[in-house]
Amino acid sequence: MSRIKGGCLCGNVQYSSAAEPVAQVVCHCPDCQKQTGTASSIVVGLAESDLEISGSSHAIYVTDGDTGQGVARHFCNNCGSPIYSQPRAMPGFAFLKAGTLDDTSWLKPTTNIYCETAQSWVTMGEGMENHDRMMPL
């Protein structure tokens, strides 16, 4: 795969990574539903050290995760696009919001998490691994 690149709707926040993703996940937790305004959030997990961020309108909002530890939600404070999340329960990892990727041709989520809070009308992808809450670390 070539370098991962993406950014927010207005272009003020950009990111890139040369690393291979460690996970491609569909998250059905209530916080992701609220943040995206839809039924789930498709995320691409990377080591935080492999992610390069640039831009002048990068902001962070911290929510309480179900583990009791915070989740830092990075977004553009100009256009509001969510960029990535960092659960403190998973130090060293960043989860890019797949909708911000410039190229999604390689994207193929393999796992659903927080299935217990998925919208009742959502059908889980065939052949995907499903977890009621977070997948085992």
C-alpha cells in the first residue's frame, strides 16, 4: 500500500503515514455515533508515532471512555471534521476516521466493535469479527 494521506473537509488539517494499519474497524459505540452523526465510525488503527499531522486548526476534545479513561478526539476546529481518536486505554495508538482518507480503495474493515450498542437496523458485515464491546487487546 502507498502512503496513507487525508485531512479535514476544509483542508486546514492534513495527515499522512507510511505505516501499514494495525486494524480496520467499524465502531458502533454511542460516542462514535454522536461524533459522526450516523450509525458507526469506520476507523484505521496506526501506531501514534507513525502519524504525521499538520495544520493550524487542529483541536482536541476529551470524552470519558467506557474504561474510565479518556478518549482524545482530534478534529478541525474550523470545519468540524473528526480526524482521529486516541483512547487512553490503548496508549500509543491513533484511530483515523476513514471518511477523511484521500484514497479508500484499500480499506476493508475486518472487525465490528461495540456491537451491543449498534443501531437495531444495522447489519454486521458478513465474515467480519464481532465484539460486544472493545476487541481484546
